[in-house]
Amino acid sequence: SDFTTAIQTMVSDFRSGVSARPDLGTPDAIVGTGASLAWGGLFDYKKNWSTPHCGHRDGHALDVDWSFLSDEEQAILETVVNDSRTIKFYPPESPGAVDQDGNPINHWHIMPR
């Protein structure tokens, strides 16, 4: 699908961005923690079905756990997504967003533009 291709491009661009910075070493993995299923619904690999998961409806959403990434890698991934013509962050689950208690959310939600 177009969304799958967009995610593959995001990963490739992220790896290129990190590789362009020799001080960062080998790029860390981008970890998907929840995905929207093509027929609707949410794939939640931890099976806790807890918030903050939203916007998973039709196979066009991916939650990315940013805690595995360094601050520099987070900035590179944020730039890659913001500069993309095909994907974007879902505002309630985007860089800088907080949960109902004021804590940083534990993932970023990526979806088609």
C-alpha cells in the first residue's frame, strides 16, 4: 500500500539522516508499538488496549515508541516526518504532546497526509 511505502521511506530517510552524523553511530531501531489493521481496529502487541491509542481505523496508522531513540535521533525522525509529503504526525500523539496527567506520551502516531 501507499502507507507501507511511506513508512519504508521514513525508515530509510531516518537511517540516512543518522548515518550522515558519524557522531551518532549506528541508527537505533524504530519500534512500532501499535498499528491500525487494514480491516479496521488496532493491533496492540502488548495486549493492554490502553490509552493513549487513538485514530486507528483503516490500516493507515502506526505508533512509534520513541524511547529507544536518542534525543538526536528523535529530532531526526521528527524532521523526516515533518518534511514528508506522504505522512504526518497525529497532533494528540505527536512530539511534545502530553497525556491527561501532563506526562510526555510514550509514542508518536504517524498517519498519511
